[in-house]
Amino acid sequence: MNYKYSIEERQKIIERYISDGETAASIIASTGVPKSTFYSWLKTYREEQENNKRKPVNIRNFHLLENKVARLEG
């Protein structure tokens, strides 16, 4: 059966793994989500988290980085 999961359903499933500490095997078995699909969702979640940690690129941050590189090179 080809079932389309909503964003909320995906988030709840990933939350079980990330916050609740439930094993991937247990979640996959109880939800029926294919293993490859679960790990694809997990990869997307981690990429989004990483992107949220990055500083936005603006002229101030650019100049700060430029100065830091100059200090490290000199």
C-alpha cells in the first residue's frame, strides 16, 4: 500500500526517534514506514536543523569573517 504521510505525521515519527529515544527498528515496525523512507525523513530533519544553526549572510558577517581570515593569515 502506498500511503502519503502528512508533515505532522512525519514530525511525530521523527520526534519519537530524536526526543523519546525510541529505536529506529521499533518505530519502523510499529508504523509500517519503509526503512529507506524513515532514514530519508531523518536526513531531511537533520539538514534542516543544521541550516537553522547557520548565521545569515549579510555584509556585517562578511566583514567579520574577512577580518578573521586576515588575522589568521597574518
